[in-house]
Amino acid sequence: MSVETTTAPPAIAPADLVAWVEEIAELTQPDEIVWCDGSVEERDRLYDAMVASGMAIRLNPELRPDSYLFRSDPSDVARVESRTFICSERESDAGPTNNWAEPAAMKQTLRGLFAGCMRGRTMYVIPFSMGPLGGTISRLGVELSDSPYVVVNMRIMTRMGTEALAAIAEGGDWVPAIHSVGYPLVDADGAARPDVAWPCNAEKYITHFPETREIWSFGSGYGGNALLGKKCYALRIASVLARDEGWLAEHMLILKITGPDGRVYHLTAAFPSACGKTNLAMLRPTIPGWTVETVGDDIAWMRPGPDGRLYAINPEAGFFGVAPGTSLKTNPTALEALDHDTIFTNVALTDDGDIWWEGMTDEPPAHLVDWLGNDWTPEDERLAAHPNSRFTVRADQAASISDNWDDPAGVPIDVILFGGRRATNIPLVTETYGWEHGVFVGATVSSEQTAAAEGSVGALRRDPFAMLPFCGYNMADYWAHWLDLGNSLGEGAPKVFQVNWFRKDADGSFLWPGFGDNARAIEWALRRVNGEVEAVDRFNGRLPRPEDLNTEGLDLPEERLTALFDVDHAAWSEECDLTEAYFEQFGEKLPQALMDELHHIRVRIAEE
Ligand code: GTP
Ligand code: SPV
Ligand code: MN
């Protein structure tokens, strides 16, 4: 049976793309095919249809114009790492930290699942560019999806529509990405079933084929599982492209920071999911004279430039940010950006048709409808918003957006930060002894698990370079790639620091106020880059002298400040043992330089 197309392929669509769309339509059997142009009219048609079907709730236009609330199925609220696969020809190329599946066998499984999976639905053809259109670092893709929620999100998160299609028509390479929620409305015998507000499937497969550069995603409508330009392409597939072509695809924010003397710096930072990237990218420094502007909040693509420095672009066009904890106190820039034209997923609904989440205001409203659609009052034990509830908003709606944020050439990076959520052991800020030590610090990042993926929140896990769920190849080869790139950059390489905003006291409260005050740690790092201040050489790295961290106006008792920088020999020896055990799984592939760094720390501990 062939499929009726309601919008014929645009005249500019190249033959190979049209053939692929037809092939996937033949397999998935949608009722119709719509080629997305990315226009406002198209977007509004989709919103109207989703509001009419009950999938979306239009928020009060007086309070939050052109904004919508979606409630997912309770089983489909985060990335599913256990169902995420790297299907490289060789298992060793996926490495011990990824789920691997043999590509031909996985394709067969997927063909079975995708057969007829779009019956009764529309298949949207979504051409997109990651990075500014036509930029030398930018890349093209086409997502096929049966989810209108995906279309409206991709329109915000990427450069989506006719211009991207035109770039493909001009011969640009593109990555094919196929997505289905896995909830056909008509079965193989022609029997119909009604749609639900958030269709998905209990069986989920988020699969990547690094050699053929394809993405197939089945069963989930949620964020990183379904918006295939984001983690699937811009990290898992792009990290492989980057390995092969000599660049870096990283889970990093990018920011521009200007000092009191007018000097401009650019910085990237890798923190695991839900560990503060969006917040740092939109930082409002509490110390006078410093300004932060946002370039990106989640992903950085970095390439050595002609001057031997590392240049970064943000491949995305929007923010898919964690809602809970976002307030006028913590991140006013984000909250203000959400004033209009925002998609909210799994937050609570107020009686006047606006949104709320834990941490948005000190006191919750007296009545809400929670993320599950149930009545909620402050007496209720359960959360009103899901801990991984999110907003989707265009990057240029943030007042902090930098004027060079979409420069196709990227911004030159001075400093790289690595961080995570660590209640103990890791100081507020540490300078590494150089690139190799920096790569060691990145490779050994561990962090307490958050709600951004399935799993038990709070458990400490290794998340090297914040890339554990996102590296498309063997993690040890990835470290080797970082070491090689550092060698080729030489003096032009950014300086590497480790930070930790999440250290706790014995009672379990955060020692450091965080948010806008994080600028104080960055100020010290930049003063180090400029050679303005000395540091204290310790076994783990270089720490600030107490007088050099700017604590003016900060209500932080001496003993808490000391505790923030405490490094304990016994605890760190134990960390070293755990690191050695962790490294073992990489066998022969583990770069010797990382074992050497471990050895240096042990020697320094013994000598200190
Ligand atoms: P992903 O989008 O999942 O990659 O997350 P992210 O790294 O961008 O994290 P985000 O900035 O959204 O922060 C996640 C949570 O950490 C939010 O609830 C924030 O309020 C909280 N958070 C961010 N920065 C700080 C900080 O400096 N201190 C403390 N205590 N909490 C923070
Ligand atoms: C993350 O989990 O790191 C996110 C959200 O940024 S998602 O798009 O779901 O990956
Ligand atoms: Mn992220």
C-alpha cells in the first residue's frame, strides 16, 4: 500500500531525501506526510490541533502569551539510558560504558517495531540545521516524526524548516533521524483505537548507528529521547564525527564574561545533567563589574581555529531547561525569558491558567493541578511539578543572550570547567596542573544522580566529561582524542579548572550559596589565567589563597569557607583507589597519560 502525501515534497527536496522519506513511510504507514517549512502558520496550526485533541493546554494568553503546557505519560518523563544503544560494527567501539547492539540485528528489531507504527497518524518531515545555517562547524539533519510535540519543540531548539531544506538541496550532508512514539491508531487488521494525550510505548529504543550516521528512536516522546537533533545527533553522532575530523562535541554550556577592565573571556563548562549548566550560562554575577552573557546552555561544538585556539559554537537555537528551582532569586534571566512563546512539559497548572513548579516562589499557590492532572494543595506530600519538568524557549528570548551567540565561526575559548554534584571531597574551585591533568579531572568526574534520567536520584556515579550517557564511542578512545587535541593546540589550549557548587555540611545543607555567587569562583579562575594571583599547590591541584577569593558582601562564616576547600588525604586516597578500579574496565584502551596522572596524585598525597 502506498501512502498519500497531503503536502507533496517541496520542489527543492533532493531525490535521495524524497526516496528515503518514501521508504520510511512505506515501512511506518502514516495516513499523511507533512513537509515542515518552519513557519509561524504551521506552528499555530499544530498548536491549535494539539489543543483541540487535548494533548496541549493553552496557557492564559494575558499571563503567558503563546505558551502551552504538555503533560507526559507518567512513564515517559526523562531520558532512558538503559534503552539507549550505540550500534557500532564492533562492540569495542561502543566501549564498556555504552549499551551496544549489533547493527544488523538492531535494524531488524527496529524494522519490526516501526512496521505500521504510524498508522492513523501524520508523519512530519523536519529538516534542521545544528548550528547557524551555512556555518563551517554547523551540520544538517532530517527528523521524521509522528509527534507534533516534537515538531514544535524542534522549531525552537534547532534552525528548522525551508532554509535547512535548501541547504540540504545544495548538497549538504545530512543525518537521517527517525522517530516514532510507537502508538499507531489503527492496527494491522484496520481496527482503530482512540488517541491519548501523550502517546508512547512501554518498549523503548533510542538507537545510534555511528558508521552509517543514522538515528532511530522508538517509544518515547520525551526531550532527549525524541528531539533527535539534541543528544542523539549533537552529542552521540557528532562525537563520532568529531573524533574522525579532529574536533569536539561536548555536553557543555558556553558563556561570555566581561571583566571590570572590559576584557572579554569565553568559557565552557561540562556539568552532568541537572547540575547547573543552564543556570551558569545565565549567571548574574553578584560581584560588581562583571557581566555574563549566554552563548549556549547545554552543548558545545569546538574546533581548532586558524590561530591555534579552540572555537566553540552552540549547535542549538533554544533552551530545554529544568524548571524546578528556577526562580527570580536563582535564575531571573531564565524566568523572564519564559514570559511568552514557551512550551512547558510536566509542570503544574495554576487556577488562572499559568504555570508553577517547586522553587518558583517561596509559597506555593493554594490550589494547583499537578503534572499528572490531579488537584493539588500545599498539604499534599507529592510534588506538583515533576523534578525533571522542563521549559522549551528560543535562545534569543533570554535577555542575557550574547551578541556573538550565533556567530558561525564560534567564540574563542579561554577556560574549560568540569564539575558535578559532590557533597564531599571536591573543593569549590581548583586549577589543574595542565591539559593532561585537566583531562584526568574530566575523565574522573563523578556526580550524584539527578532526575534527568531514569535511576535512583542521589546515588554517586562516574560521569566522565558529563558525557557518560552521550559519548557515541569508546570512552577511553574519547579521552585519547582529548589528549591528542590538547597536544595539537599546545599553548593555545584553554586552561582547565574543576568546580563544585554542591558541597554540603554535616547537616546536609549546601556550604556555598551558588548561582550568582559562582561568579566569585570564575573571577579567581580568570585572575589565574591572567597571572594576577598566586595559588596554593596541593596534591589535587592549585587552590586559591584564602585572601584571593572575592567574598565581599557574602555572608559566609570562616569555617564554612575553609570547609569548601578542605581536601583530605585519606578520602582522596580512597578516591584514587576507586578511580583505579574504574579505569580497569577500559583495559588496553586507557591512555597511559591518565594512569600517570593518577600516579602523580598519589605521589603528591604521600609527599604533602
Ligand atoms: P540539563 O538540562 O539536564 O543538562 O541540566 P543543567 O546542567 O542545565 O542544570 P540546571 O542549570 O538546569 O540546574 C539543575 C538544577 O540545579 C536546578 O534545580 C537548579 O536550581 C540547581 N542549581 C543550578 N545551579 C546551582 C547552584 O549553583 N547551587 C545549587 N545549590 N543549585 C544549583
Ligand atoms: C539532559 O538530560 O542533559 C538534558 C535534557 O539536557 S535531555 O534533552 O532530555 O537530554
Ligand atoms: Mn543536558
